[in-house]
Amino acid sequence: MTERGISRRSFAKAAVAIGGASALSACLDRGGSEPIPAGPDDLSTLPARQHAWNESLPTDDHGNVRTPYHHLLLYYDYDDTETTTPTEDDRETVEDALRSLERGYEHSSDGLVFTIGYSRRYFDRYDDSLPESVDLPRPEALAPFEDPEPDESDAIVHLASDRPEVLLAAEEALRGNRETVNDSEMRAALDDVLTFRERRTGFIGDGLPADRDDVDGVPEGSVPEDAPMYMGFKSGFRANQATEDRVTIQSGPFEGGTTQHVSKIHLHLEQWYEQDSRSQRVSKMFCPAHAEEDRVDGAGHNLGAASGASACPAHADSARESGVVGHAQKNAAAREDGSPIMLRRDFDSTDDDRAGLHFLALQREIGDFVETRAAMNGTDAAEESGAVGTRLNNGILEYMTVRRRGNYLLPPREKRAFPRPR
């Protein structure tokens, strides 16, 4: 369905990408008639873990959790001196702002789900160090072929909703530009005590990338209409995701929290769509056996709750025999006792007016992400076959450039407002 020459979902993504009061106003003018569900009267009924979203989100017929369609990342600094520590009044202000959002919106994809996290740079302003139970190194390059800039803003807020008008209103409220959200009073704003630095935007869902293929990095008209992501395939299979329990910190002052890694990635999909065949794309995304046996229909919705990587040969064997190793095939090697160690909540983006990916992952320790990323590098596979270079035919590495990396601690909900290291 189109309205004034542009589809509603294209308009929604454009509005979120632009942001601001004018985009919100236009979005509200075009919004549907469905009311936005409000938050609970008793906020103690909300999950104690910030990252506990899954019970509040819809699932498909196979039990795969569907993350919200629209996403915002807001980056903040506390103080330029990097030595000043927050006051109790500052903590109260942050908590009041976040609780105001929770009163305004139901904890769901129809309402709003969100987290706030803090970088190592934030914690280094304190005399006390982080406990051993928290693994939070500063971000760095994780492969010899990448040179990302570190993201070290003090705080990051991740907002997600199916309703673009919710994201825009929440952002404006946190910035101090709205006194209410969903007819509920905003008792404070993050901008009262934090300095806003940057916003990043994105989307995920069947058909959404195809609506935004008019940017650099992806040939126009090439993304399949049913694809939830720019590369044309489904992700987030239940069996290939860590559980929220698995990524939760189990002890210490931040028990109930988790760590979050966020990479900003530029996509280069001209060869992916214009030179690689469908069979080559399936081989590189999943494994050569998937392509040879025609296991993947369309975007891969037929695979059900698992990518099927467990049915692929060992990735080093595949590299030696086929000269190609698949992304899912390598990812299957990064497991503990046969189970995944990382929970992905990534999404595509048109930031910088080009096709991109914000790779957002939750894990108990940042070391779990580093281990998974090492498996993605596929250096052992490269050593097995001269046909597999550092990135060539090595999963999907050659189609991505990592521009930025950031690591954050997401405290449990009761400690989310300017936490102390201990």
C-alpha cells in the first residue's frame, strides 16, 4: 500500500533515519489507528534483566523470536573530563527518564523495549575497578584485515519497536524535547545529565531491505522481496542463538546483567548479487552442502528453527574439498557443550546513505564474542586450502568492512542508572 507516492514502510524507515520533531510529526500524521499499549502501573512486574526481551516478543511458527522491525542506537557521554563521577541526583534523573518510558509504553514490540549500557571508558572514571566477574575490555580490531575505530562513548541506549512513531517519540523525550510519551508524563530526560553524541538507525524484517535498496553498497532491485536482511537470507534461528540465561552474568555485583558488543559495518554487495550465483551465495552464507542439496528455499524460512549448519561437514574439511567455507558452518564451531554462546539482535541500516549492518550481540563475557569472531575469521580453513584466502570464499567476510566496534556492560535493571564498578 502506498501513500503520497511512497510505501508506508519505506516512509517509516525514512522517518526513523531522519529523526527529530518534524519526522515524528509526519510519522504521527501517517500512523495507523491502532492505539499504542501503555506500560504497567506496577513497574516491578517488568523483567529484572534489561536484556530479557524474548518473553515479550512474538515468535514465528518454528519458535524463532522476531525482534522489532525498527531500531535506534543513541550514544551519550557523561563528562568530558573522564574523571568526574555521577551524583545520586544524576542517578535519580536517569532512572526517572527510563521509568517514564516504561510507564508510557508496554514492554513489547507493539510498545517499546530498550536497554542502556556503559563502556569501559565510563567505568574507568572510578577509583575502584570492575570485578573479575565482568569481562569488559576496550574495543579493538579482531582480524588482521580490519581497522575499526573504537566506540567509547560512556553510554549507549538501544531502543526497538515495531512502531516508528514510538521510537521517534521516545528519542525526543529522552532528548528533553517532549513532556509526555503516549499520554504519560516524562519526569526527566537523559539530556539533563548526559551529552548526546550520535544516533544510529536500522531495521529488520521480511521485505524491509528490498524497500531500501536505493543506497550505495547494494544493487537496486537485487534484494529478494521476502528477505529480512540485505544479504537475502534469514538469521536468528532459535537453535543457533544463545538463550537469555546463557548470556546472563551469573555472579558478582552485576549478576543478572550481560555484555553487549556493537559493530558498525558497511556492506559491499555488488559482487554478491551481480557476479555470485544463487548457489554461491547459499554456499557462502550456509555451507556448500546446502547449495549442492538445494536445502534453502528463498530466504531460508523453510529451515525452521535451525540453519542446518550441524548437517554441514567440518568447515576445514569443506575448505579443503570445495574451496569454500560457509558463514553458518564456521559459526557452528563457536559453541560450548554444543550450545551457542552469543545472542544476536543485529539489524540492517542505511546510515551514511549506504547499505550497512549494526551487528549487536549479547554474551556473558566479551571474550565469548571474541571467540565467535575468531571462528568467523576462518584462519584454520584458510590454511587448509589455497583456494580459501584470508577473506575470499571465506563465508561472507569479503562483503563487509567493519567501521567501528564498541563493548558495553548492560547492568541488571535495578543498577542501570550510572552504576558503580562495585
